Amino acid sequence: MIDEQYKEAYDKAPEETKEAIERFMRLPKKVRDWKPLLYYVLGSGTPPYKMSKKNSAYTDKSVKKQNCANCIFTYIKYVENKPICSQIRGTIKLEGWCKLWQGK
């Protein structure tokens, strides 16, 4: 059952997006209330628009007390339960760091 607030988006969406919306609707209500549908659908699905690890100077190690875990750009992708960055491509580690770091 598609939530009324997402019905228009669902009705106009391509098939693969409809499937993602259906997966979103199966998540616990607590998760759906906290996470916007758009972020769930896009997740890490925007890599062409993200910076490479090389250009962002990403490293798997913290710099001073700065790390991905306390950066505003880090999110946990619930579908895979893995941290992702809204700014750089690929897998990151919570103890990682890059030059784009901004504290929460």
C-alpha cells in the first residue's frame, strides 16, 4: 500500500523507481518518518555528480578528531546498512576523512 503523500510520485514514476518506493513503504514506520523518500530512492544513485575519492583526498583514517562519523555529509543507507557520503563516490568508512569534511 502506497502512502497517500507518495501516491503522485509513485503513479508518475518509472518501474524501477516504483519498486524502490514499494521497498521504502515496507520499512518500519519509524525509519520512513525519519528518512525522506527522495533520499531513500536516490541513496548513492547519484555517483556521476559526486567527487572522486582521489579528488576529495579521502582516506580510511581520521584526521585529528575529524572523521566521516561526525561529518554532515555522511548517511547510513538503510537498504544496505552501510555509510555513504552525499559528496563523494564509493564506499566510505565511518573512521574515514576527506577534505570536504564539515562537522555536525
